[in-house]
Amino acid sequence: MEKDKNEKSKHCVGISLKNNSKSFDYDPNSIKLRVGDMCIVETNWGEDIGMAVMSERSTCCKKKGRHYKKVLRKASKEDLRKSEFNDQRTKEAYQFCLQKIKERKILMKLFQVNMNLEATKAKFYFSAEGRVDFRVLIKDLTQKFKMKIEMRQIGVRDQAKLMGGCGPCGLKLCCSGFLRDFEPVSIRMAKNQNLALNPMKITGACGRLLCCLIYENDNYKELKKNLPKNGIMVETPQGEAKVTGTDIIQQKVFVELEEGKRSSFQINEIETIKKNVKNLKHENQQGKNDKPT
């Protein structure tokens, strides 16, 4: 099979940035990296340090103008020393910011502080119920640390991503492990999968619906297309029956026969009684037309 002319093959390596468990695709820039190697990469806010978590591989870029940021070099001893020094400054910045939030009586909750490698910029991640005026706080932080300060307000799902933790499955939270973007999750997805609508079972650490409800939703929607709805009359090998339930995965239909007996059949063993429904509608309509005027 020939490749699309618009498809361009690129070589990428997976890099996990500091304080971020997700990996991002980077152009290795002809630098040979092995899994576990520390390296310096370009980001939107300057140089930063990261670890190679996926070896170099070939990938196709279909989006026109797609650009992968580059690996600049392998991390030197000086880079590692800077990173360790920044870790100390980050802790200091976190404590100082907490102190100022308390002094200024600002209604916000601080979660995390990140600095770039050159310590010229710092991001402060916080949550709040509404909009917050943090101009005075930025002034305090700028005077103290002599760098560009960015305050970033985050939602509950972003909080879970930053804090990390384990989901009900016992594994690392999807958002802090591999998800790059949050997709909308609806209660309809839980209903499609016949899940018990118990908030304790279908909500994650963030208090919102589990992200994993999305993963199999399309498959369930496709499988449900062949299954009849509850209450529909069907023809079975044992006679006419009413549908009382379905098993989506096994493609099985549970029915109640006319004698009150309950049974189950595979979807290919039954047939929906459509003729009787059409005839009944036709008879009702004919009866209305035959009424004297």
C-alpha cells in the first residue's frame, strides 16, 4: 500500500518533562538518546530538562504545518546542577507564595510551582471558585525572585492530573499517566455500557465522571444497534416473548414468554415482531375511518 503524498514520515522520541508524567513527541535532532537519558529540550517558555521515556521511532505527520519541538542536547553535569538548584528555589517559591496568599487573604489554593531551566520564568498553578485578582501577589513574587511570573488557574480535572494518584482500577490516574487532552464525558456513556449509576463507582479522584468511560463507548454503541429495547415483543424458538433485558457484550437477549417463563437467546435466534405492530396501527387507523360521521 502506497503512502499518501501528504504524509510525511518523522522520527520522534518520547520525552517526559520534569514534574509531568506524560510523554511528548520531540524531534531528536540527530541526537542519539536511550530510555532513561536526561536531555534539554525547547518548550514554549524556554529550555527545560526532561527524560527520554520512549526510544526513537518513525511516525507520520498528516497535519499540515505540524512542528515537533527539538531536543537541544544531552543534559550535562552543569544542567543537572541547575535543575537541582531550581528544585530548591521551587520549594522556596511555593512556601513564599503560600505565605503571601495567607497575608493578602486571597481565596485561592496553590498546587504546584514550575521553573524553566534558566530560572527566568515560573508558573504557579492554583484553583479558585471564581475569578481572582492576583496582581498584588504577582508583584510580591516578582520582587522576591526577579523572574517572569505566570499564574495559571486550573479546574478539578487538572488538579487531579497535577497531584496524581490511583484510580478505582488500582492503576495510575489516566490523566496523570498518558492522557494529553480532556475529552467531554457524559452520563449517557455510562448508560450505554449498562453500568450502575452509582456516583461512587463512576466518578474519579477529581469528582467528575471517569475518563475511561470514553474508551469503550463507541464499541458499546455499535453493539447495541442490533439489540431490541426492553418491552419489545419478539419471536423466539419457544414462541412470542417480551424483552426484559440484554447482555451487550455477549449479544444475548433476556425474555419473558407468554406462560411467565423466563429465558435467554442469542440475538441471531430471535426476530422482532414488526408485522404485528404495523398491522395493529393499520387496524386502528381503519377503525377510525369506519366510524359514522
